[in-house]
Amino acid sequence: MKIGIVCYPTYGGSGVVATELGKALAEKEHQVHFITYSPPVRLDFLSKNLFYHEVSVSDYPLFEYPPYELVLSSKLVDVVKYEKLDLLHVHYAIPHASAAYMAKQILASQGIHIPFITTLHGTDITLVGKDPSFEPVITFAINQSDAVTSVSESLKEDTYTNFPKVDKQIKVIPNFICLNDYSFENVKCEKKMYAPNGERLLIHISNFRKVKRVEDVLRVFDKVRKTMPAKLILVGDGPEKGNIEKLCRQLDTCGDIRSLGNIVNPEHILSIADLFLLTSETESFGLAALEAMASKVPVISTNSGGLPEINVNKFSGFMSAVGDVEEMAKNAIHILKDDSTLNTFKSNAYEQAKKFDIDKILPMYEELYREVRSKSKAL
Ligand code: GMT
């Protein structure tokens, strides 16, 4: 099949999922065309079946806000027509679903029929999408999609709650990891680089937005390091980074914290970690937690959104109410207190991650593609 994938090419989970999906489809001999404003960061793989089409928005003094969505729609029309695509798969509703709808209508006026699938990822529904100014367009674009998927049951429910006029059936296809990438054979990182005296190594990875509550990560870590030698690695970058640095200084923890910025392939750094902290206010899925589990790293997380669908309490880690740093610290200390408990949680985390291997999830997308394509041909 010839598939066009639209996504944000950045470090966020939706871009990672879209890119890894495209890479896996290309390996199965589908032809995959990424249509984005820059090459996706995880597109670190060469294949005869992978193509990249840049959406480039020209600047003009009149445009205070360059019309990205229109340029994307035009590019979709162009790529569908000239590459003879069979379907479009857009990740993150805003503005990709409405851009795909517009492209579909333009192509229909020229006698070309292209179905499009929208995958909802989280903040497009739970945060950004809730802004009332987006509501009519998002509801319309979701309802007009040929198929809609969400990355968790929780996100599916949130969509129906936040967008009461959505009447489209939503299929849950969970996010995934490519377990083969976590083989530890080619690891380029040694634990003693960051924990020179055998300290326990805790890690947090995110885009440092308010929703991640990274201040809770610091507070949990502060309690842990008061009971045992420990270090914390922060991966990622975002608007809260400055506040987090201030809090490190207030808590006097800076000496035990290393901030690494964005990392394209987190499996190297995860391979040396003992515990992953994810303290988000809400998380539709929590791909970073799954990536940690695939690296045999147990997870202390909140119990919000889709996190209970991946983290199994008392098995792959623990879950607590949002903001309950006391309990999160107590559970972290329980996991880290001795090697035998830590090793049990590590292997449990890996067992749990296996359920989300790409081998199990890819066929769900392929089946949906076939369904959507045959329905569209029958019209
Ligand atoms: O976390 C973010 O704000 C970024 C966002 C994205 O677009 O990458 O993440 C969302 O999609 C990921 C991939 O499906 C999910 O794993 C994240 O849980 C979800 N983030 C939130 O719901 C806050």
C-alpha cells in the first residue's frame, strides 16, 4: 500500500509513534511518504520504501500567522496525486485532521478519492482541543475522518466527553515500542558516567510542559536521596525548564541532578537507569514510561489518563494520585531499597512492555488500512 503519514516531526510522543509506525510499515514493503515541515527526528533509517515531502510555508509580511494548514492541505493534494497514494494517516488532530479533510475534498473535485485516518494522541483532545475556539473544527474533522483511532481507552472516553458532538466510532490502538531496539547490545552509555559511586539512578523524560508536573519529580527525588545515595537524570526540554532549575537550587539538589536536554534515541540512557518517574497531571498513554519498561526500568507514575493501561501497580512499578509525592517517594524507596526487589521490578517491567511490541500492534493498523481502503473503493 502507498501511505501518506502526517505528524509533528518533533520529539513529542505523537511524532515518535508516527515515525516508528512508518519505519515498521516500510519494512513490511509498504511505501511510506512522510509529509511534514521538517524530517521527523526519529527518521534515522534508510529504506527504499521511505519518502519525505517537506511542507514549506513561505513568509510574507502580511501574514502575522503563516497559514500552515493551507500549505499542508495543498501539499497533501500534490503528494496524493503524483505519488498515487492509497490513504492518508494523520497523527494529532490539530490541524492535521482538518487539513486532510480539505485535501480530500479538493481531490474529490478532481475525481480522486482518498480516505484519511486520524489518530488522536492526547493533548489534541485533553488540553489544546478543550479550548472552545477549536471545538467545531475538531469535532467536524473527527466526524469526517474515514476512521479514527486513539492511543488508549482513556483518551477515547475523554474524546466523547470533551467533544459531545463527536459521533464517530473510535478504535483504540495502543502505542508501541520496537523491542528489538532495546537489546542492550549496542548501548553507548555506562552507568558510572552518571552514578560514579554506585548510586541508584532515577530518570525523567518529557517535554517539560506544566502538564508533566516536573516539580513533583524533583520533590520525589529529594526524598529518595535523603534515604539512599541517588542521582537523577532529566532528559528533554520545554517551557518549565527554568522553573525546574530554580527548584533544584531551592532544594539544594543540583549536585545530584544532571540535565541532558533532548535525546533522539532514549534507549541508551534508559539502559543504565534504575527507576523512571512520570508525575503528569494527565497522560493519554505515557509513551516515555513504556520506553522505560522496554529498557527494564520500573515506573513510578500518577494514575491519571491512560497510565493505568500500561503501568501495573505493584508489578511494573507503582501508581499514585496526582501530586501525592509522599506516596511516590515511599514506593520509589521500596523498589530501590535492595537489589533483589529492584531486579524483580525490572524484569516485571520488561514483561509488561512485551505486550506492546510493534509485532502485536502493527497488524491492527494494517487491518484498519485494508478496511478503510476497501470501503473507500466500494463508494
Ligand atoms: O506529552 C505531550 O504533551 C506531547 C504529546 C505528543 O503529541 O507527543 O504526547 C501525547 O501523545 C503521546 C503519544 O501518543 C502520549 O504517549 C502522551 O501520553 C500524550 N501526552 C499527554 O497526554 C499529555
